[in-house]
Amino acid sequence: MELLFVTLAGAILGLGARYFLPHRHTHGAALLPAIGVAVASALWVGLTWVGLKWNGGWIWTITLVGTAVIVVVIDLVVGRVRTNADTVLLANLSKGAPLPH
């Protein structure tokens, strides 16, 4: 049952990152919530495998803080890479250069 709550928290953290961070126009609406769910689930399962108890505070803290950090980093990296790629593509198209493959 706790894994369900963790995945829900990961989705909520992903949604928060989507709407509170810049670059939301550079990726789809489901990308960050899906990454939040995947990261939160993987962290939770990994931490239970190393022996942390599901009813302890550390497993929740590490999972939620780790998920938030990873989602923020992914949003910033994907946004920056996509913006730079779009700028290069616009410059190439403006010159009449052929599209890169």
C-alpha cells in the first residue's frame, strides 16, 4: 500500500515541477509526472531492498527529496537542450540550409 502512496507522491512532485519550473513548453505534459512516478518507485523499492523499514521516516525523506531533485534536474536539462536545439534548427531553416538528419 505504501508503494501506491509513493507513486502518487512522485506524480504530484512531477506535476509540481511541470507547472512551477521554466521550460514547460519544451516537453509534454506527462513527461515529468511519469519520471516522478518511475523515480519514486525505484528509490522506494531500492531502499526497502537495502533494509530501510517502510514505516520509518528516512525512507520517506530520501524517496521524496530524491525524487524532487531528480525531477527538477531533468526538467532543467531537457528544457535547456531542447531550447538550444530549437534555436539551432531555426537558424538553419532561416538560412535555407537543409534539415539535419
